[in-house]
Amino acid sequence: MKSLRVAILVLCASSLAFAGDPEFRNIVRSVEHTYGVHRTHIPFIGVAMFFARPYGVHGFKLALFEGLHSPADADDLRRTIESSLGPNWYPFVRVQSKAKGEGETTLIYTYPEGNRLRMMIVNVEPSEAVVMKMELSDRAIKKWLKEPGEEADHSASRHQERQKQERQEEEINAPKEVPALAFQP
């Protein structure tokens, strides 16, 4: 009986969290209305996101749409998304691939707010769409921005070390020339 109460509490909390986020809710409704699809409900996604969120990520929300008929014009999608967001959201990334019948559009918007950065990510493929929202703490942003540089430095160091080791192995394995003895008849 206690586990039933906990499950009901978690479900209510996840629905309240969805209701308390107007930008996310507006985008989900716009996609549903514009493209004639309904959000695919993933059982216990709220519980999973509560326990398995990355460092520094807060307020993670996810909506998946299947059976979508992809928009022919990415500008229509962009206008739909931007009209659902408030004026404080800024375009961060806009990518559109135009493969024959397999086009994909990714839009990322940001909203700096205090010591957090809110991100809205919309990805539309020919048969499905994903809308994600998350808030990143300033410490997480600094860490994530720092890591690629560190990884590049480590990769360069490993590459240089590997080249040095290969040169040493070549020197060791190189055929040795034996000096010819000079014979005088």
C-alpha cells in the first residue's frame, strides 16, 4: 500500500512539473496541433529522469512524438517553435540536413537565467520528433566547456607519446649495418 502511495505521489509530481513549465507545454501543444500527432507517453520516464540525471542538469523534460509527417519547410518549424517560446529565448543552434527524403532539423534555444542556463532542444526527423528541456547549473557549464580542451590536450599528449615510442621501436628494430673489414691482399 505504501508503494502505491509513492507511485501516485511521483505521478502527480511529474504532471505538476509539466503543468508548471509553460514554454515546454506550449511547444508540445504546438507540435501536436501543427503536425497532427500526440505525444508518446513513456511509462515512468519522470522516475527514471529523477534518478539518472547528469551532473548539473535540473528540470529535465522530454516529449517524444512518433508517426510524425515531417514538415517540408524547416522555416515553418522554426516559426512554430519560436512563437511558442518567450522573447527571452535565443537561438543557439540551427541545423538542417537536406538528404533526399531523409531531412532532419535540430533547433536549440537558450535562456540565461541567474546562475543557470535553460536549454530547449527540438529535433525533427521524417517520422519522429523529440522535444527536450533542461536547466544547466553554472558549475556544470564551466565543467563541460573545460573538458573538451582537456580531452584535446590529453589526446595530443597521447599522440606525441605514441609517435615517440614508435620512433624508438623503429630505431631498435632497424637493421644494423656491420662494418666491413678491410682486407689487404
